[in-house]
Amino acid sequence: MKTNLLPRSRMLTLCVSLLVTVPVMAEKPNVIVIMADDLGYGDLSCYGAKSLTTPNIDRLSEEGLRFTSGYCSASTCTPTRYSLLTGTYAFRGERTGIAPPNAPAIIKPGTETVASLLQRAGYATAVVGKWHLGLGGENGPDWNGDLKPGPLEIGFDTCFLLPTTNDRVPQVYVHDHRVPDLDPADPLWVGNKKPSPDHPTGISHRDSLKMDWSHGHNSTIHNGISRIGFYTGGQAARFRDEDLADKWVEKSVEFIEQHKSEPFFLFFSSHDIHVPRIPHERFQRKTALGFRGDAIIELDWCVGELMKTLDRLKLAENTLVVFCSDNGPVLDDGYKDEAIEKIGNHRAAGPYSGGKYSVYEGGTRTPLITRWKGHIQPGVSDELVCTIDLAASLSALTEQPLPDDACLDSFNVLGALLGEDNAKGRGHLVQQDNGSSGTYGLRAGQWKLHRYDKQTAYNVVVETQLANTKVPPFQLFDLDNDPAETTNVIEDHPKVAARLKKQLAGIIEQ
Ligand code: NG6
Ligand code: CA
């Protein structure tokens, strides 16, 4: 692969390892990756938001490195999370598009992941929060039995999960291999067809809903909110949407306390600010932006609680915290929660176009902050880094070699993540929308190429600009002069376009 930085080559791993000081390596810092859901570049006050304040994430940013070219690899959740964990572009994998409620485990047992490499390095590993990468074998999750394979088969010692995403059924937690608190007399059934003619849905009982739907999301009702998919039973195991954030914090603090004396890796996978946006009552109506804004301050509270825990246990100087998002913003993603009506001057994607579902910068250029007190010099970095790079970078940090056939799209950008002098980020990044939909962006330096294989990209009824239907198969934008990607300059720069087309094809077909 011709790049100005090789993807996680052994040699580079070695070089960077040598640059890291010996005490740091011996320390094996704890690693906490906090991933927000659907949080846009412009949604935090440290990234310029004026309509709300996010003091805890701002503090993380003041004490760490705030990236202005920090990306996730896809503009939907499942492919980004697949890439984050496996260090591999999701378009290479099967069934990596947005996972339905009964999806089987997408990452096969034995696959090298960020969790498995850290586990091998002696870390205690946990994922808490949204999973959305499928559970169970070929037939999908056995909700009343053992839910495996899942996170525990790919490197996590323990998990406490929301199985998919909270607009999809069912509203139960998964702890390791089981749904906790299930009453065997009331088994949980999940399916895509109405289980009985009189089963109440968002269509038949629309008047009873506490938050109305705008598109999709009109099947089984739980907690006054209708969802994608149908389910019955499992009443004793069901949670309230309002309590999710508290639960993630409770379980995470528990895990950190249990493992405070050994290296640990916590993947804190928040559901905020995905729909349905139902923050806890104490956050409701606290911002002028409606529940979307309230969910942002709930997320900020969670980050504050994690930081407080690190401070209390005196772990802040021994913990690398990475804050990121799984895709760009969306306002109406299927529920009438006033996100559009109350948006005012707030620009959820900051200066960028598009958002969730799109390969415009707004879809994948998202908040990304690293903090490791005493090790990372606070500041702002414009180096190009992506959540897909965590695998190779953490492998370098912990001196944990990766198998030759693993994490192939992950670059070792540890130096850039730690803000080391003259350390470079990656030279290019492929952005995609969903699964294997054939819509790509390639950012390389100032240039951004769009490629639309199918002429229509994965599309849902959202109000954000996708502009990806009936477009020419290729477009080129100059991000230095046109960060909002408004003017296609492909005719003016045929050589650049040819080079990037070839580079993109080489990566996709590799
Ligand atoms: C879409 C849903 C959307 C959201 C998304 C996944 C409809 C109409 N839209 O299909 O609400 O759930 O999938 O979001 O059903 S993600 O952040 O997990 O990728
Ligand atoms: Ca998402």
C-alpha cells in the first residue's frame, strides 16, 4: 500500500515503541474509550457550541488534546464500532450495516480486537453500554438462554450492555451471557412480525405514546415509546429509558473500582444522544435545544462521573482517556422530539455539511479528545486520526504484537494521539456510510473524493443534507478552501481526481 504512513507495520510499531519512555510502557496505563452516539462536531462547547455548555467534556479537552481532524470510519453506528474494535474497514466485513434487533454476532470469535490485544497484554477488559454488533450464533440471540458469542468471545472479560440501540427492541440489559432478572415464567420473545393481531403498536395506540414517532419506529410500545421490531415478555427484566445513563455510570464505576490496582480497559459506549432521546428527568428541559440538547448534557454528566472516579482513585495520571463519537449528527431520526424546532443557531455538525448517513465531513468528522494527565501536553491537534487506529496504536502502546492478518486498516498513530512533537497522523482515510452500500469518501490531505457506486447511497428519511442521490459517481472537494464541500472541483483537478480514484480503488479492492 502506498501511503505516507504504513498501516500498522511491525517496523513502525517498533519505532514508536522505542520513542515511548520506559516508565510509560512499564506502567501500562488504563485505557477508557468513551464513545458517544450520533454526536456531531459542533455539539460540544469545546468544539464551538454556544447553545449549551458541556463543562466536563470541556475539562477533558482543556487537560488533553482536542483533535480537529478526528474521525470515525463510518456515518452509521455498526460499521464504525466494527472498525473501532477490529481495526478493519467495515466494507470488508459481512453484515456490517446497521444491525437489526435479532442480528447474530458480527465479529466472529477469535477475531483480533482492541479488547483481545489488551486482554493479552494483561488488562482487565469491559464494555458497558450500547453494543449494536449482534449477539449469538447464525440464528441470532437466544434471549432466554446463553447469549453467545458476543463481547466475551472477542476479548472482553465482562460486559453490561444495551444489546442493539434503544429504538430497537428489546429494552433489557445483557450482563455477560444473560439477560439479568428474566423470569422463566415470562420468557422474552423478539421478532419482526406482530406476535398477535391485538398486539399494541405505535400505529394502533399512537394516542397513548409519550413521544410520537415521525418515521419508522412504530412497532412494539415500551415505556410509552414505540420501537423498531416486536417483542413480548421479559417484563421483570425491562428497563426505563430514563435510567440508562445512570446504569452505565454505575456499572463502569464498579468495574473501575474492582480493577483499580491492575491495568484495565473500559469501553464506555454511551447511548446518548441516539433516539429515542429520553434523558433522565433531572436533565429534561435543562437546555434550550429540547431533548437532543438535554441528552448532550446527560452525556457530559457521565463523562464527569468517570473523571471524578479517576480522580478519587488517583488514577487520572495513569489512565489514557479517549473521547469520540460513532457518527455525525442527525436531528429528526424518527421521533418527534423537537430537535428540529429547537435547533436555533446551533450547528450540530459545526462548519461541515451532511451528518449521520452521509460521507460529507459532517458524517464522520466528529469530536475526538485524548487525555492522559502528565503525559499528553494539552492543546489542539489537526493531525488526521480515526477511531479505527486505536487497535494499532494501543498495540504499540502496550507492546503487544498483532497477528499479521489482523487490524489491517489500523494505523499506528500513537505519537499523534499522545501529541508527541512532529508525530504524524494517518495520510488518508476512507469514510463510508453504512455496511457495504458502495458510498465512500476518501480524505487525503486537503482533498476529499466522493465515490457513489450505486448512485443512491444508503438513505433514510432524515432532514440533514445527504445530497447523495442522482449525483455523479465521483466528486472532488478542496477542504482547505471549501470545508463545507459545496463546490465539486473535479473538472479543475483531473490529476488529483485520478490519483485519488486509484488510491481509493486500491484500498477498497485490497
Ligand atoms: C435507522 C433508523 C434510525 C436509527 C438508525 C441506526 C428508521 C427509519 N431509522 O434505520 O432511527 O436507528 O437506523 O442508528 O428506522 S445508528 O446510530 O445505530 O447507526
Ligand atoms: Ca450512531
